[in-house]
Amino acid sequence: MMSKKGLGDIWVYLSASPLLWLAATLVAYLVGVRIYTRTNRNPFANPVALAALFLVILLVVTDTPYPTYFNGAQFIHFLLGPATVALAVPLWRHRADVRRGALPLAIAMVAGSITAAASAVFVAHVLGADRETVLSLAPKSVTTPIAMGISESIGGIPSLTAAMVMVTGIIGAVFGPLLLRWLKIRDDRAKGLSMGMAAHGVGTAISYTMSPLAGSFAGIAMALNGLITALLVPLLLALLL
């Protein structure tokens, strides 16, 4: 039987390998997806939330610093960029639907972007958050690569923004479908638009489980929301702060 010291030596060796944390991230997500499927797609069993929980527990139990984990998982972070650019694909495929509903779509997107940013800034300001924190929260409803870029350009803390983007996405993915059912919204375009706007990437993934059309419109909403937020947030902050 291997001694505890032997197991410890093996763990030290494995934990130094970037592939370990990449594999751990993928396994955690696959386990989350399995649980999500087994629970009949229960919103409270969101695979992204479960994967994040599993990884946090693993890092705490093994006393692994975040930079060590990120050194292995950064390949997934790198893929966020190409994935964001790929959002142009559903926009192109459904360009006819977008053209037909261009005016209401534009109004909804602008209203949603302003509401998301303004509400975060207002609440944080009222609760006494410092300026850096307030600026970091402004782009929380935008997909991570864009949100971090906006945060850095306006003087926020990109790492804090990334964390809040994840929290916002998970909350939106968990409670969004429940709210849509409660409001009796049946149009897949409206469902996707709402989820993509409020919960960006995580919401888009959940929208694809509703229907391909809902997923496509969620991707469109996420892409356009990033563009609109990048343009409007500096102006909005100038007015509010």
C-alpha cells in the first residue's frame, strides 16, 4: 500500500502539470452536464455552476493557488475570444429575421444594455462601493472577453469583472427559464433574446436546450449587447458618476 508521503509526492508532481487543471475543468463540466441531464434539466443543476463549485472545492481541498490552476486552464480562457467572434454565425444565418424585427430588436437591446449597466452602477454606488468596484461592475452583463476589455478601458478591475460576469451568467441561467415560464413567454425569439441579454454565454447555452432558434437569438443578443455596452457604458458612467 502506498504511503501518504508517496501520494503527496505524486500529487505535487501532477499539480505542476498544466494538463491536470485543463483535464479537471473538462471533467468537472462533464459531470455537471451529466447531473443536469439526470435531473431533467433542472435550472438549479446548471452545469456551469456545478463545475465551478466542484473546481472551487478541489482548489480549496488541495490548497492550490488560483494562478497555478489558471496556468493549466488558460487554454479554455483563450477559446473565449474565437467563441465570441463565432457569434457572428447565428447573426448571419438569421439576418432576415433580424432585418424584419430590426426596430423592436434595437429598442430592446439598447434598453436592456442601459438597464443592466445602470442598475449595477446605481446599486453598488448606493451601497458604498469604491469607484474602482463600481466601474468593474458596469459591464457585468456582457460576455467575459468584452467585459474585461471594457472594464480595463474605463478604470475597473478586469479580474473582478470576470468574476461578476460568471455570477451574473449563472444567476440568469438558473432563474431566467423560471421567470420566462412564470411570465408565460412562449416565443423562442423572445426567450433567446432575454437569456442572451441577461446571462450572456451561460444563458445562450441554456437557450440552445430550449430550441435552436432560441439559442441563435441568444447568441445574437449576446453579441449585440457587447457592442452596445462598449459604446454606451463610458457615456452612462459620465452621467451617473
